Amino acid sequence: MSPAETATGFRHFHEQLATLKRRLLDMSERAEALIDLAVDALLTRDGAKAEAVIAGDREVDLLELEVEERAVNLIALQQPMARDLRFIISAIKISSDLERVGDHAVNIAQSAQRLIASRAAITPDPEIEDMARRARKMLADALDAFVRADGSLGREVCKADDQVDALHDSVFRILLTHMMADARTITPSLELFLVSRNLERVADLATNIGEDAVFLAEGKQIKHRAEELAGTPATASAAGSGSGAGTSRP
């Protein structure tokens, strides 16, 4: 291959990477918008907005398929190495996480529909709104960290998950108080607990993406406290034994 052909191929590869990155950002923006709309439908008891969320999830599903296809083609045709390969593999995982964010938005919209139908008045609005705001920010920051390969921001996203978990616990305590005081609030309270649970899961998915950002930027795995465990005696022993004759993975 001539130098000109090599340069052309290199340029084409990076154009394809840039397109993959843009489509991943498009997918993230769409998933974030669905979460916003679903929570708005819940808080305003707007059935039309809830329906729009359910219909809009199809676009996120299609974007996941496109991102996955583009990523697989890049691996198969370009044989990327090192950081480019980490980016492409992580993009596939992130597209799956974003698709699940869309599913959680649908779940929230369906809870809104059931609450509208029941005409229930109970709602811990401040806590739900705060959870939604924090989870959405985590999602936006996580994608920003990944696209910019910002390991520091990725770690901040992971730390922010604790605040959403604490709000989830607070919502549970509030709803439990309502249910104990008035049995008629049990059904709507359970719906709101489902909403809180879905928002907590969105924050978990944002955390996954933040961890992928750290992996991309630093080549380090921090999932399942891997970074903390790396220096333990058991891990060090396993690493030492692996440097000998070798062991096979199951």
C-alpha cells in the first residue's frame, strides 16, 4: 500500500470513529430527553407526554442497532489497536446502557399513566425531581467524560451515584409513612416507588458509563472495586502465579 493510500485509509478510519462518536451522543441526548419527558409527565399528570415517551423509545432502540453495527464494522474492517479498540468496545457497551435508559423512561411513563388513571394525589415531588435532575446530570457528564476520555470526570460521576441512592432511600421512607397512615395510598405509593427505582437504575447505568470513561482514559478497570482489590494479597498472589507456566481461563 502506498503512503497516499495509507493516509487515505487512516483518514477514513478516523472519520468513521467520529461518526460513531456523534451517533453515540445523539443516542445519549435522546435517552436524556425521554427521562426528562417521562418525569414531566409524572409531575404534571400529562398523559400525552407519557405516550410520547413510549413512542419515542423506538428511536433509541434503532440508534443502538446503528451504533452496534458501526462499531462491529470498524473492528472487522479496520482492526483497531489500543485506545481506539477500547473506545469501540466501550461504545457497544454504552449503547446497550443507553437503550436501557430509554426502557426506564418508558417504565416511568407507564407509572405516570397508571397514576393519572387512578387520580391519586400522593406524590413526593421534590425528591423525585431531585433524583431525576441528578440522574440526568450523571448521564450527561458520563457521556461527556467518555467522549473526551476524561477519567477524572468519569470518577466524579461514579461518586455522584451515592447521592441518588440516598434520595431513593428517602423516597422509600416517605412513601412507607404514607402507606402506614392510610391504606388507600398503598397502590399509588408503590407506583412512585417504582419511579424512584427506575431513576436509581438510570444513575447506575450512568455510573457504568463513567467507569467506561475511566477505562478508556486510563486503561484501568474500576468496576466491582477492581482498582481497590488490585493490591490485595490474594490478587497479587494470583498475578504472581499467572506469570509462571500460565493458567487457562474458564
